[in-house]
Amino acid sequence: MFWNATLEELKCGYMGKDNYYVCLLCGEKIEKGIIYPENGILYEAEKYMQIHINKSHQSVFEHLTGLDKRITGLSDHQNKLLKLFYQGKSDKEVQEELGIGSSSTIRNHRFALKEKERQSKVFLVMMELLKEKDKHAPAILNPSKTNRMVDDRYRITEEENDEILMKFFPEGVTGPLKTFSIKEKYKIVVLREIAKKFESKKIYTEKEVNKILKAIYDDFVTLRRYLIEYGFLDRKPDGSQYWLKNDSTKKEELSMDRKKELKQQYKEVKPEAGIYQIKNVINNRILVGNTPNLKSLNGKRTQLDSGSFPNNKLQKEYKEYGKDAFVIEVLEKLEKKEDEFFDIKDELKKLEKKWLDILQPFGDHGYN
């Protein structure tokens, strides 16, 4: 439905069918003629579908910019720019956030995106006109939006799809799979068909997944692995739960569970304090610093990437030399003592002074 929807329907994120509205982003169906409650307020079906999109996908724009670049046709850089523009940021704000060029540079990017829009419109019209004349064009199957890669293996016509299914499911698609030792292109068709055995909005245990797949093919482990690798199924990291990849609601719930799990793990791991250096490998200048949690050093790199690092001299050279010219290294971990008079801040300062005396990262030699 997503690929066959009109531009207006795609902008809304849903389309109306006979008796229901269907979300084009995840397949959620809302029956017409029913009143739906949400936070103590009653909504008619179409309004409730709009609430679903905002709640489950944030917005149609957010969902679309999250698709694979082979589907959107956007580079990572263009994607970032579009997101910042969508947030209502000015050219100056975008320039400061990305740390590139000047406001006029961002304006040039706007012109480039506008040109891409014009080209897309012309191409879309040409393809629509072509459909009216090209009587030999095969019916081509569209790739799933959840596929992790979109390449030549996905160039399959409806006729080829039917032939492949007949070849490898000789008893029909409800019967067993003849073999999975097949070409990559055939695997796409077979896996797409097998994925139909799983219900949307249902969470499966690994045992349940294995039972479904074992009825199709003896080597169910290989089928399970490929269904995940090709983006038809998804699962929790520990393999305890599986679900159809396009089930955004379950994905959202499970990601929340995963966040809680990671937070709990983070709380249980005791942070290590210590001394670190940020080194420019081109001119050998360094910055020495201390931190009560060495695991937070990735945050220093994030600050530098975003242009918000508090040391102006280091930030300026980071922009000048590029990120590959800098390394962040741990110089020494602070040995904690079981002593009621042990002051971690005081001990860190002492340890930092030791390394400042050794490395002398001042003036032309460093950023301190």
C-alpha cells in the first residue's frame, strides 16, 4: 500500500479503505464508524489514526527520514539537513549545529535540495506518462521498507516471483520448502513468503518461531537467521522475543524495555575515575583532563563533533584538522581506597597534576 499510495496519502501517512483506515507506515488498521478513547477523550476513526501516527511514529517526516538511503535517495548529510530544517532551525543555527562552512553554505544546500525536488517532480511525471505508453513493462515487486539492504537481488518481477515460489514450494506455499541452497535473489522471494506465516502485533518466543519454521524446512535455524538478516523479523538482543519487523508498536515497546535494561546495567557497573588525554596526532599537542567516569569519554568526542567543546583552542584545531587527527586515550585509572577520608575529587586533582607535570601540555605543546 505504501508504494501504491498517492502523494497526498503518503503525506498524511494513511489511506482510507472500504471499512477502515490503514497506516501506511506500519499497517495498523482503524475501523471506520467506531469511537476510540485516548487519555479520557473520544475520537472518531480518522482522527484516532492521526493520533496513532504521532504516537507510534512521531510524524510521517520522522518515519520517512529514518528509511534506508537506498529508498529515500538521500545522503546522510542531506538527511541531517532536512531534519534540522524540519525542526524550524535557521541557516545560522544549522551551520552552528553541524559546524560546517557559513550561513551561505547552508543556503546553498537548500538550493541543492530544492533542485532535487524539481528533478523528482519532473521524473515522477515522466514515469506516470510512460505507464500509459509502455505496454512491455513487467510488474515489478516493491522492496519492503524494512529491508536492511536494497540491491540487485530485489529486482524481481511478479512473474519471476510466482515462478520461484512454484519451483521451491512444489506443494504450494502452504507446503514445505524444497531447499534453501539457492541463489540470493531466490532467497528474497522465499523469505518474503515465509514471513507471511507470522502475525502482526504478536510477540513470539524462539521456541514458537522454531516450530513455525520447522514445519517449512528442517534447517529452521538458517531460516530464522536469514529472516532477521534480511529485515523481515526482528528480535530482542537476548533472543527471548521475536516479532515482524514492520510492527512499530511492538518495536517501540521492546526498545523501551531495552532502554530500561541498559539503564539498570549501567547503574550496576561501578564507574572508574581517571586521567585522560586528547591528542592531535598531526602536531602532537595534547589536552590532559580528569573524569570521575572514564566511560563518559565518548561524550568528549560528541562535544567536539558538535562544536560545543569548552576548550576553544582544541575545538578550533579539531575543526581545522578533522576528527581523524585526534585520539582520546586513558593515561591512568584512579585506584580507589576503602578509606572514609578518601576524597575522589581531591585525588583526581592530584593525579591530574602529576600528568600535567610529566607532559607539560601548555602553550605550543598543548591545550591546557
